[in-house]
Amino acid sequence: MDKVNKCTKISVIGAGAVGATAAYALTLDGLAEELVIVDVNKTKAEGEVLDLNHGAAFIKPIRIIAGDYPDTKDSDIVIVTAGAAQKPGETRIELVNKNIKIFESIIPQVTKYNPNCILLIVSNPVDILSYVAYNLSGFPSERVIGSGTVLDTSRLKYEISKKLATDPRDIQTYIMGEHGDTEFPAWSLSHIQGIKLEQYAQDNDFDFNEDVKSEMHEKVKNAAYEVINKKGSTSYAIGLAIKRIVEAILGDELSVLPVSTLLDNYYGISNVYLGVPSIVGRNGVEKPLKVLLQEDEAKKLKHSADMLKNVLNESYLKENKKIS
């Protein structure tokens, strides 16, 4: 199987730090023949496109334009990064009402011109907005994907690799649940090339106790807040995460990624988007994988789902459409 089958077109809605960096990552890997960038600030979008096009001599041929929604017509993937940015000290959930209103204007425009696309939602709070996009678009759930905990999982691999002095690419682990404060590491599923982390640490004289695990969890959970406090926004790592998800879709890789997807009786959880290991291919989410969680991990997943449902019920769903 080829690594990537080129698509005709990818569109990015939002030319802020995340959207622009994602566009840059996509051009570096030659994942599209055409890239459209749309932003309410058209001058900003034009500037990003001009900057990207000035690198034409160093990348595979690609048509990059700044446009409006009609220009996105017939995109294979539409990546939505638009929305109010998370401010220092602000949680992702606190963004919800602002960004739901923005999505209510964006999603109908996207679906009008791209009825067959895959929607990749990145704007925060990503799990809430993925559900909103699913509801507004009328698309089947497999074609509405949130970036989920793909980035958080990479952050955890980085923390483990520092502690255990190993290549992060050799680490298998997941952050699951909300992309936010109720996320949790699935330690029971974590290993280094088949060797449990605890055994690897013991064999190599590294300290890896519950306190160390808790410290890693806190670092991952608070990573975005730290970056935002220091530089104003996150961009590089999420740009790479977006590129990885797009690569899996276009290459029909059937890769296992912890994207945010609509759950249906997953550990008893339904009607909510959460980050869980899922098979990702040309149709979007082929299916979420029912990984074997320990009892305390399943409870944490349920807690994450309950919190998100409460937010949805309070901020978006009508009284007669509330979910449970």
C-alpha cells in the first residue's frame, strides 16, 4: 500500500497559529495537490498563502490559494481550526459558547460546498465542537472526526521518553477521554515494544512509581496552558498531529489513532465524542477499538463523558434533545 494517495484538495478553515502551521506541515509532506485557506480575516489568509507559496521551489507542486467557502468546493478533507483562541488561564471548556456560535456559521457553509468531505475538527473544546459539527452537518459520524487526544498522547510519549531515556516512537500508550482536564493516561495499555513500562524501568534502573506517573499526567494535562502562558498559543505539535491524521486518511492506512469520535455503547458510553483508539482510514473513523481498560480507567472515561455531556446539555442542546 502506498503511504499516501494524493487527494485533489484539502481546505483549512482558520488561518490562525494552528491553521497556518497545519497548512505548512501539509505542504512539507506533499499531502495535497490543492490547498485552500479560509479565514474571516482575508488579509491574514492571503498573507499566509503568499508566505507558503514563496517556498514553491522546495516542495512538491501544489496549488495554494486564499479563498472563501465556494473555493473549498469538492474538498476531500476540510480541517476546521477557526474559533476564539484559548487565553492564558482559560480552560478549553470555557471557550465553548463562543466557539459554538462560530461553528453555527461555519459548518453549514462547509457542508453546502463539500457534502462528501471528511470533517476534521481541531478547534477547542474539540470534543464538544466535534459533536456540534456532527449535529450541524448531518454527516455520518465516521466522517466527522476530532483531533481528540492524538496530541496529548504524543506529549505523554515525550514525557515517558525523557524519564526512561528511550525513543518516543517505540512507546505505545494512549491518553484517553476529553482533550482537556478530565483526560487520563491508559497506563494498563502502555509499553515499550511489548515491555511493560514498569519492567523496562526496573531493568534499566529508572524510577517509575505512582508519583512519577502522576507527575507525568499533570504535565501532559497542563501542557497547553504552559505553552500558552509562555508563547501565547500552541501550534507546532498540533500542526504535526493534524498532518498525521490527514496522512492516515489519505493513505487509507487503517492506523490506530486516539481521535475524537462518536461513541455508541463504548464501556456503556453513548452519544458523546471522546478520544479513544480508533482505526482511521479513507472513510474516516472505520471504527473505535474496544481496548481492555482496567476498572479505574473505565470509570475515568465515564467521568470524562459525563462532564462533556453536562456541558453540551447546558450550552448547546435544546431541552427536548438533551443527552444522557
